Amino acid sequence: MNLINFSLETESRYDRHNLIEWWDQNKLKKAKILVTGVGALGNEVLKNLALLGVENLTLIDFDQVSISNLTRSILFRETDVNLPKVEVAKQRLLDINPELNITTINGDLEFDLRLGFVQEHDLIIGCLDSINARWVINQLAYRAGIPWLNGGIGVSEGEVSFFDPKEDTACYECSLSSQMWERRNKRYSCQGLKRELPDMAMPTTAPIASVVSAMQVQQALLYIHGDESFLKSGEKIFVSFKPWHSFKVNIQRQKDCLSHDFKVKKTIKIKYNPHLTVGELLAKIKQNNDLNPVLWLRNEILHQMICLNPNCNFREIINQPLRQYNETKLNCPHCQKERDLEIIEKISSENSHLNLTFKDLCIFENEILYCETKQGKINIHFV
Ligand SMILES: [Zn+2]
Ligand SMILES: [Zn+2]
């Protein structure tokens, strides 16, 4: 019998991996993966990545551990209730594999991830439970040029899809039906302000989370090895266990889907300074011979609110992303009448907002913004 002799002296953590012919543990060691969402899927995905020895992980989630998470979350305990999910997950992952380098963001993936930071990763794994969160990650992935893996779970069915911006294949937005858009848009008022909706608790269990996350991590593993034998970009696998059923589809690429317009060839770097005004920035770009550059913000900014009551006229400076501002604050705090919103989505030299600073416009270090110029679209990376 050809048994391999594992003596305690020579055995090391990844010996069983190294018996696999095509395996390259070094590729896993070097890969950097952004895991968005540390719920049922996120727990399982992270556990598998830690066991595999994928050493560089970034975790983002804004939530705290709750008692009802404990039926599906291998990294959480009863004593962790009310603690930030990302911090608890980090400690448990380091118990599993002390060699990991883990970065945590206890925040909102829509407003707390900078594009330059996203670009430092090789792959994004989406462990999300809402259409809006998936749409946001799709936008980030296509703007950053980083592939992403989407997972979704129900009671006894789930799906995994893979989207690579380097390929001219379908993205997540291409797969959205009009009903899905409707569901997503319910989160916002007609002006685009955030609506307070009750949290929809989704019925699900550990076995389906284990299966779907295992498929996500298997795809990540193969992608890191340059192997396309499981999922190609634009493909989706659906599985059901009650009754058993599975199929793979090619998602249709929608010709008018806007997510694919993000490809920009040229990037210029500008030193970040929160007090720099947009006027000063545009002047710098003009020095490079462009007469009329137009800077696009990544999130529309609610600049100010003006009371429509002629006897009041109260003006309030807000300077916050529009989608983050709560609809309940729409009316004037003085006279309770409706207010007009001044929203900024782009700035050119003819604009009246040239005195606003990066800080006012919620532009942070390591962000990348688009600028339309005579030479076509360019990216501006604030370093
Ligand atoms: Zn698309
Ligand atoms: Zn008023």
C-alpha cells in the first residue's frame, strides 16, 4: 500500500492540499479577497477561506450579532450578541488560522468602501441578502474592474453567479427584472431619499448556506488558480434540495445596461486633501489642456434643503449622500412645510458649487472619480 507517512516532525498545515496535483498554496496565500456581508453565507465563506489558507481577507458588515444568527453562523457564540459581526468574525477566524491578515470595516458597503481600496483586491465575494446591496457591489466591481461572485439562499434552494468586468458578458444588473427593480426602488422616496423599511427576516437554514457558500469558495479557489471549469463570467448555477433540482444558465447580456460603461483607460493620481475645493481640482485638470472638464460624483450629494414656505425660507446645508439621508427629515424643522432639495451629481467650471471642498462632497482618500474631458473619460484617483 502506498500510504504517505505523516510524522509529527514533518507534517505541516497544508500537506493534504499539497497532494493535489494542480494546487498552488502560494497563490492562495497571496490572494486578497473582499467578503461583503458576514451573515449566514459570510460566516461559511470566511470559515472555508480561512481553512484553505487564503490569507488576506477584508470583511465589511454594519450589523451586530443577534441571537437569531446563531442557527447559521459558525463564527458566532451567545456571548457575542450585540458585538460587531466583523470583529467577532475576525477573532474566530484567527483562532482557525493565525496566519491570516484580516482587515475589518464595521460599516455600510454603499458609503464606506472607497474604489481605490476595492481595487487592491483580486476578487469580491458577495454574501448579501438584498437586491440593492448586490446592485451596489456590482457597480463597485465594474468600476474597480474586479470580478465578483454572488450568492443567494432561500429555505432549501440557492444560487451562485460570477461576473468578471474584464469579459463582455452579463453583469448582475443585466439579470434584474422589472419586478426586482421595483423591489429595490421601494427603499427610496421619489426624490431618492432613504426610506425606513422594517427589516425583512428571510427564512433560511444552515445546510443551504453551507452548500451555496461552498460553491462560492470552490469558484474562488478555481478562479485564483486560473481555472474556468466551474463557472464562467455571466453564468449562474441554481440548486434546489426540495425537490432535488439543479441547472446552469448563461445570463443574457443586456445591451443597454449602464454598468458596462465604466471602462476607463487613463487614470491620473492627485494628492488627497480634504480642504481642496472642486474649483481648484478642475483648474488642475484644465492645466492639462482641457477646457471644460466635468467631474462626476460616485454618490449624489444632498447639498442643501430650502423651505418652500415664503414666510420661512429656512436653508439647511446637509452635504451628505442623498441615498443615506432619511425621508422622515424632508419637512422643514421650523414650519413643518415641504422643502426643496439641491442635489449635486456632477460639477463643471460653469457650476455654482466650485467652492465646495472634498470634505463637503464626501470624497475621501483612496476614492476614484470619473472626469469627462476632451480626451475622453479619465479616472482621478485621490491618493
Ligand atoms: Zn450589465
Ligand atoms: Zn420652513
